[in-house]
Amino acid sequence: MATKKARRPEVDTNLNINSMMDMMTIILVFLLKSYSASDVSVAPSDNLTLPFSSAQKAPEVAVNLVIEQGQILVDGVPVLQLGRKADEESGKELASIPEDEMQGQNIGKLYDILFEKAEQAKTLGERSNNPDLAFKGRILLQVDREMPYSVLRSVMYTAGQAQFGEFKFVVYKQE
């Protein structure tokens, strides 16, 4: 007696693209959420030697103030040429702020530029209604490691008077 073979019902083998698109969308969203990149790049100039540090924080968006051996720049624009003065202890020539640029403890030209930047940032923050764009008084300082403290102190005082109270120093990461 011959046995009959059972027939399997035919199965639809077409590819369902909706499920595949859902899976790809989920993977894409996951990758976009987990991807982190710093949108702030800071490149020191050739006339600047930054100090080394073990700091781990990434730079943030802020006004960029550079104090080189020969000049002070704000957002890449030269603001003030620094003079040279002989140090009594070491005999070396060190950078100094010209006396005619000082107004008490403020550096006149630098104060004007920084105050203008602060007002622009405040206006932008108010118009955008975005708390992330609100003025926080943050400034990035790139200071040559050989810069005398007297110059740094005057620059920081001037920035503080121009409504910048949060200082972030840019350094090389120590490996």
C-alpha cells in the first residue's frame, strides 16, 4: 500500500519591508542619540604656547580671548598690542600692558570690545527665547604659559567688569 505524502500549504515568501524600515529607524535613532561630538574646536596660534593640564572638561561655546606674547585677540580680532618690560628679578623682557591703555585697573580697548560682545550675546539670548543661548558670562581664555601674572590679572579684571564672570582656561591635555 502506497502512502500519500502530505502537502504543505504554500507560504508567501515576499519580503515585508515595513518591519525592516522600523528596525533601521530604531537603529538610526539609537546611533544619533549615542553619538557625541564636541562642536567647539580651539586651535592655538603659532605665537602661543598653552600650558599642560590633566583637565577632562571639553571646551564650551563662549567668547574666545587669546593673550599671546605680543598681542591680545578677541574672537580672532587683534584688540591690543602688548609692550615689553624688563623684569627686575630675572632680567628677561616680559610682556606688559602699555600704560596709556590702562584706565585704572581696566584695559580700555579690551573693556569696550568685551562689553559690546556681552550686550550682543544678551540681545541674542532674549530674541531667541532659548535658555541654551542665554548669556552666561562665560569666556574662554587662551594664555601663553610664559605670560606674566600682572597681564593676566588685568585682563581677567577687565573681563569681569565687562560682565564676564565665568573663566574657562584652554590647556593642552596631558597624556
